[in-house]
Amino acid sequence: MFSSFTASLASLLLLGYNGSAINAMGQGMSCRVIAATVIGGANLMGGAGTAFGAFIGSAFLEVIRNALLMAGIDSNWQGAFVGAFIVLAVLLGCQTGGKSIIAAALEQLFPKSTVETEFTAGNQ
């Protein structure tokens, strides 16, 4: 029910942005959606992702697309860059042992052994 509510809200926002309804409005967005979820932490080989990760992935992808447009790169090349980011995210996912990229980055920043050592040293 929540998913259908957010889909209808997104369609109303897109309708307001474009000013009219077109029947093929979201036809080319499937590759961008897959890229955003993979960059956000979902695993293509099966696994779970989070809504927050998908949001972060889509925000990152839109920042990259905007930077490409501002740099003067033709919009037809954006698909190639999106595909390159999918490949990069899959390769990074393989390097992290199947964990999401965000989880692996957080684990690198905050290793569990450091926290456990500090916690056990404080209890003694």
C-alpha cells in the first residue's frame, strides 16, 4: 500500500514537472533505476538492499548525470556512463565479499575489532 502511494505521488510530481502526461514517460528509466539500487548497495547476485541505500544511489547517480551535462557531454553518452557505474558497483561488490558497498565502506571506517576492544577494556 505504501509503495503504491509513493508511486502515485511520484507520478503526480512528474506530471507537474512536465506539464503533461505522456504514455511512454518512464520508458528509459529502467537502467537508471537498476544502477541506483546497485550503487546504493543492492547485490545483483541476490541479496537485500535498503531504501536508504537506493536513495543514496539515486542521488549519487543524478549528481553524476548533472555533472556530465554541465561539463558539456552529450546526453546520449549518459547511458554509457550509467553502465560503467553498474559494472564498477558490481566489481566493488565482488571485492567486498558480496556485502553492499555502503556497508563495506562503513566497516572500513569503523572496524568492529576497535569498538569491541574499547568496550571490553572499559568493562574491566
